[in-house]
Amino acid sequence: MKENNRPLELNPGTFLESPDTASRQVLKKALTAAFPHTIPVLTGFTFLGIAYGILMDSKGYGVGWTFLMSLFAFAGSAQYVAITFLTSVFNPLYALLMTLMINARHLFYGLSLLDKYKNMGRLKPYLIFGLCDETFSIVCSAEPPAGVNKKWFVFFITLLDHCYWVLGSVLGGLLGSMIFFNTQGLDFVLTALFVVIFLEQWKSQKNHKPAIIGVLCSAICLLVFGPGNFIIPSMAAILLVLTLLRKQLAEEDGK
Amino acid sequence: MTLTPGQTLIIICMVTLGTVITRFLPFILFQNNKNQNAYITYLGKVLPYAVIGMLVVYCLKGVNFQSPANWLPAAIAIVCIVMLHYWKSNTLLSIGGGTVIYMFLVQAVF
């Protein structure tokens, strides 16, 4: 009896050591730490989500469909393009291939976070599922303050961003085309978010070559291939240049 | 609705599947090697910086130089973000300030 009871005895330290069973306190702390980082996304996703819901509604797809799409696909640009799949001849294979093309940039997010997400335990599948552009960029740059559980911090950034998108698009679907104020240009908030994260990374690093390579390769590919087709060539160019400069960059990094 | 509910559901599944594949593939391919390949480790170190650069360009893909209205608002807003950020180092201030300036420019000036 005594032996059996022992593992059930809990003390506060247990929660810190087994991060998958977090106490309310740990969760609350992580949520409070994560929320401020997601405020720009809250703004951007509410607006873009509403616009998406309105667009879906205008094509005859009610709020239920918008909800399902935003909840499961959770990929802004792919969802916008998917409206064209929903309004033309039924072609699931084309829809799959187009989505793979549009979302190919996510492959790089995974490669960048292999290490950071290595020990995320049972939260990991959801963290990867919810790895959109915005969540990726925040996770890349934001570090939890001391005393905040890192797994739950990343989890809440992912979950909050996911919720903003789903709620925003559902709101759009419900509102139809009622508009409260002139929102033209509000979508720039996400561009601003990426610019600021770029600056944060710039300030934190001595070696700016990877950042410059990313901007230059993409800008050149944008000029050469045009706005519709430049992401995959950009990814190839970035990989090529980083691979060619590996020895140099690895040395400068001190490794 | 152009498609039937069944067809719509299949399209939603396809878009979900496409997204899930691109998000999970790197983890499935590279996570299980205990002794991670040095090249992949190197990429994991340098890629985040290059990818954020790519994302900035991706957001600006609609910009073109046919008329000042097509690029000047974004250019001014980004310069303001850079200045604000080096001045105050406050993420929300930089993002909010840049967005407000951009909205003002596209709505009232250009």
C-alpha cells in the first residue's frame, strides 16, 4: 500500500520537472507572458480573418464552412487561394498541389525549428500543426522570461494566433459586408510585424549575412519570376547560397 | 456555393492536407536521426534569419515601381518602423506606429 501511494504524492517541484502536466499557475504564467507577443497578430488576423469570412460569405459559403476551413487548414494565403478552388470545377488534386506550392515556405520553418521543438513532448504535434508565418516569426525571436515554462509559452503563442484567425474569419462570415471604419492598409500590420522581427534579429546577431542572403535572393527572384511564382525559386536560391557559403558562415559563427 | 457540401469538405481536407504536409515534413524527415546531420544543423542555425528576410519580401510582393503610390507608402512606413525601433526598441510601438502611418498614407495621401 505504502509503495503504491508514493508516486501519487505531489509537491510543487513535480510540475516543474514534468512539463507535460502543468499546474494552473504554470499555464497562467505562460499565457500572460505569451499574450503581449501576439498583439500584432491579433490585430492583423482579426482584420484579415474578417476579410476572408466576408469573401467566403460573398461566394455563398456560410460561416460554418469558413469556420471549418480556418480551424483545420489554418493557412491564410492558401485559404484565400482556396476560394478559387471552391468557386470553379471540382478538382481536389489541383487543390492539393496548389496548396503544397503556396505553403512550401513552411518547409523552412520546420528546418529552422528542429532544435527548438525537439523536446516539446506531447504538445509538439499541435505546435507543428499551427506553425503559420506569424507564429513562426514570433517563436523564432521571442524568449520566455525567467520562470516561465518554455513549452507552454510556445503553445500559447500558437494557440492564441490560431484562435485569432478562426474567430476573425467567423466574425467576418457573420457580419457579411458590414464595415465599421476604413480599414484600407490595416493588413500592413503583419508586414510591420515581420519588419520588426527582422530588425530584432538584426540587432541580436553580429553576422548579418544570412539575413542579407534571405532578402537579396527573394528580392531578385521576385523581380525575375514575378509575385505569383517567386517563393519556390527564392527558397532554392537561399538554400544554394547558404550551402555554398557554409564553410565561411560556419567559421564566422565560431563553430 | 459552387460545389456540393461533400465536394467542399473534400477541398477543405485537401487544403488542410497540403498545409500539414509542408509543416510536418521537415520534422518527420530530420527529427528522428539522433546524431543530426551537420548540414541540417547548420541550416537550422542560419535559415531563421534568411527566412524572416524572405517573409518581409513576401509581404511586399505587391509593391511595384509603376507609380509612386505603389511603393512609396510601404517604403516610408518601413523607414519609420526602422527609426522608431532603433529609437524606442518597443515592438508594439514600432508595429503600431508603422501601420498607422501606412494607413494614413494609403487612405489620405496617395
